[in-house]
Amino acid sequence: MLHAILGGLNYRNLDEDPAFADRNTTTEVLARTIFDRLLAALRRGELGAGAEAIETVKITLSESHVASAAFEDRVAPA
């Protein structure tokens, strides 16, 4: 699922993507977007058996060996 989510973001000018209209596509914004999309897949049951036991998700994106951003939150029941 993560591969599918990232595939939709890879090698594109995200500033031209309607999903990011009027938003600055910073690494922090991308981490939150990936979290939101992964959470939606989890709630749709697309992460397989046992995924309902996931309590927390953390997305970390590294720009380089010294620069990264992350978004972490608890997974509340739908």
C-alpha cells in the first residue's frame, strides 16, 4: 500500500497537483499527506489481517542525511 501511495507522488511536480492546491508542498506536508492516505487505506481494510491492531503510525521523510521531517499520530478507530 505504501508503494502505491508513494508511486502517486514520485517524479511529479506536486505544486501542479490539484490535491496540493494553495499549499506549499514542504516535506512536512508530504509526511502528513502520506499518513492521511495510509490511514484511509487502513480504515478501508486494505492493509490486511491484523492491521486493526495498529495504534500509531509515524511517517519520516529524509531529504538528506541531515534534513528530515516526520508526522506521527495515534490511529483512532473510524
